[in-house]
Amino acid sequence: MTDAPGPPAGHDKPPDDFEALFHQAPCGYLVTDDGGSITAVNDTFVRWTGFARPELLGRRLQDLMPVGDQILYSTHCIPQLGINGSVSEIAVEIIDAGGERRAALLSAQRVPGSGQEPGSVRVIIFSAHERRMFEKELVAALRAAEESEVRRGQAEKELQRLALHDSLTGLPNRAGLRMALEPLLDGSGKVTLAVLFLDLDHFKAVNDSLGHSAGDELLMAVADRLRAAVPGTGTVARLSGDEFLVARAAVDTPEAVALAAGLLDVLRAPMQIEGLEIVTSASIGIAVADNADETLEDLIRRADIAMYRAKERGRGRWELHEPAETDPTVDRLRALGELRRGIRDGALRVHYQPQIDLRTGTASGVEALVRWQHPTRGLLPPSEFITMAEESGLVRPLGAWVLNETLKQAAALRQDPRNEGLEFAVNLSARQLNDPELVDTVKGALQLWTLDPALLQLEITETALMSDPAAALESLTALKNLGVGLAVDDFGTGYSSLTYLKKFPINELKIDRSFITGLGSDSGDVAIVGSCIDLAHAVGIRAVAEGVETSGQEQALRAMGCDLAQGFLFARPLPAPLLEEWLQANLGGRPVSA
């Protein structure tokens, strides 16, 4: 297949000198972000699907697919793009504007980000008909068919063969696999079908070091070995890239496991590729159908999940997927959908934990902590959903909402003159810190609620700072120029270093609660906390203790000269109405333990 020209990485719209070629490409051409959201689409795809361009921009590509193909794209294509940078000729269906399903072949290539430009994914989509038009073998077969009825019949057979077989290895492709196996899963429950999903280990290294021709030769050699090793009652197929599938009917789980172990041994034998001895291995996932309602795609998906588990556990091995297992991918997709709806429908809550000035015993500020009012699981802490939000990109709208809600509450509290100097702390994740729109988001929120920037503290973990120090310094400097305060959260659990405290424009150091717990009982924790306080003061910033729960801990912190503290000793995280009551009751200052 010839790749159509596409827009450079990081651009939502092709530049003028690419635009004509982009829109006139003979195939559908799209650009998405890493999560699948469409940022550019050519005229060919618009005409083919019948959607208006505004209906496609911002929409996830996988949302245009049936549920089975959505799962295929999310669990297969997106991980492959992250690992190998590309996927080729994946058979999917696209649902057009009229609700009709259109068979298509999807290829994609990920273009890494650079500087402030995020990574992007270039996607090419051929309809099945268009793809066949680009096959030289089919063109020759069709021309020959015009000359005689006999040759026409031969061409039709060749057309069917090419449509159902992989052009490199001659093995059945995904469509050919469906044709061969779906009759076995007809709902009668009389035939047990075992599926083995094989993925070659470190295949990309062969391509990168020896070239694609050597990679193709290796794939053909693997195909030959699998053909020879699988009994005549089995089916061997190549799904895409270095992924193969072996299926056998009328076998039980022990037989399927024995077959997988045998295939691993067969593939470990050295191969001669372009005069070099290559030793390869594979990771295999096994799934056995024992449910009359299970489809072939369900079976392949289960085997694929087991294969990735084999990769994670060391490669060169097999793993079995039990039918009763919870599917982590499906669970994650469901949870992401619930969180997305929660953000949209107002199911997030902000609770506020007071911070106490240890010298005066009065409240100096509050830390905003997000909660999710889940429809069935109740009020969830951030540990239940923040990581998922970061990995999916939802942390951006979530973080913007928390910032806006916190400053809205700050504006309400400032109606009482006694709260004028109260500071508000909001946490930033690593992904937010690298967001090029972060500074504008913070600036806009401050202007909307007319809050003095000095009263806003943005908290960043050590790990977030050190994942990309150069980018972090640039972001923090821009935020500092707005006049906001910056704090290092969970200090002591990551890359504690005087060097970065001097390098980054930090105002506050928050000592992790794990060290505060041992005050009074663990001499090591006492030494660590004391050192952290001294370190903060040495570079001219405040020291804040997190997780203070006992008066003994408070006394020890005061003796060490700690500036601020927060924890259950003073107050738990409170919803806004209870925070106002707490502040009213504590405006005169909390008695400080002697």
C-alpha cells in the first residue's frame, strides 16, 4: 500500500503545501492524538463516511467502530503504537453517518512529540474495495479474467485467495480466519476451540538492525515452522506485523497448553536470515472456548490479554486466560467512561484540609483534594482514579475543574474579611505540568475569580519534577512569573536533592506523612524530618508537615522549627460548607500544645 502524504507531527491542520495532497489522497487519512481523538481528517474520509468534518474533529476514531473493533483498537492498536510505533492492515469496520458498517483496513504510524509539540498518530483507512484496487495481483487477475470465462473463474478464485490470505506468508489473514473458524462457534456448544495468540519477542530489533527485508524473511520462516508444527486439524494465521494465531478444534486446556509449549520449542531453534544465525522466541496467550455464546473475537481478545501477560512476565513463555477472569482492559474502559461522565455531569467534589501555622495555631491556608461521587461505589478518594485520569488524558479537564472550583470557593470565603490572607493549594500531576496550556489555564482562572496570585499554591511531586527537569523548570518559571506559589509535595519519597531545590523556583517543601508518623518513636524519622526542615530553611523556603495526627508529633515539629502542618489532629478534609464552619470556629486560633 502506498502511504498518502500527511501533515507534519504536532499540527492539527496540514500546511498549505501539504493540504491538496492530504485531501486528495485516494484513501481516508486522519491524524489523532495518542488517545484516538481526531485532530485532522481529509476529504476522502469525509466523503466515504458521509459525516461532516466538524462531526469528526475531536471525536475518538474508535467511536466510529463497532464495540468489538473498539476493543481491538484500544487493546491492540494503541499499545502496539506505543511499543512499535506502527500497526499495519488491521481489518476493522467503520460505521458511517447512515449507520452502515463498512469493511476497511487500517494502518497507523505514531509520530513522537518534540519540544512543546505532543505526539500524534497518522492513520490510513482503505475501504476493502479500495485496498483490492491497489493489489497488483488482483489487477492482473481481473485483466486476465476479461479474456475468457475460464480465466475469469481463475481470477475470482485468486481474488478470494488474496482477500482471505496474507500476501507475505500466504497464511490466512483475519478475514480468512473468521471464514475458517466461525462455523465452529455456531452456538451449539458441541466443539471446543483453543486459540493461541503468538507475538514474536524483540522482532523490532531485527527490523531496525537488519532491515525490513530480513524482517520479512524471518516472518516467512516463522510461518513455515508454525505450519509444520501444527497438526492438520489446526489453522495457522497471520493477523498483522509479527502476530500469529494458531487455532485447533476439539482440544481441551491441557492439550492447548502442550501445543503452546511445543511451539515455543520449535521457534527457539536458530534460523538462518541473510547469512546470520538468528534465535527468536515468542510470547503466547491461550484461550479455550467452553461457552456456547462466546464469539471468535471474544476468544481472540482473551488470548491477546494472556499474551500481553506473558510479555510482562518475562517473554518466551505462555499464559492461559481463564474464562472467569476479570478483563482488566474492559474494566478500565468502563471506569474511564464512568469518570468521563462524572466530570461532565458534575459528580466531582472538592474537600479542603486546613493548614495550620505552628507558631500561632491559626489556619494559614487549605489544600484542595478532589473526590469522585461514584454512582455505585460512593465517594472515592483520588487514589482510586487520578492515575487512570493521567494515563487517559482526562486529568487535563479534571485538573482545570478542580482549579476553577477551588478559586470559586476562595472568592466565596473572601467575603469574610478574616479570610483575606487564606492560601489555597491545588495539586498538579506530571501530565498537567507538561501541558502547554497550563499557564493560560491558571492565568484565566485567577482573572475570572480575581484572586491574588500569591494566595494560590500549586503542589508538584518530586517525581513529576524529575521526569523531565528541563521542561519542569520552564513550566514552573512561567507559573512563578504569574505570581503564584509553588510547593514540592511528598518530599523525601523521590529524588530529594538540594540541587533541584536551588534550581527550581520553589516556595514550600511538604514533608511526606510517612516520615511524620515515626516522630517520637523512630529516631531515623526524627533525623529525616529535622534534616528536611533545615534543608528548606537553608534555601529560604517554608517547611510543611503532612499527616500530623498526634499532639506529640505537633510538639516535635514545633521544636524543630517547622512552619506549617496539616493532618487529622487539626481537621480532616472537609466539604466546602463544613470548611466554612470550621474556619468560623477557629478564626481565633487553635490552642497550641505546650
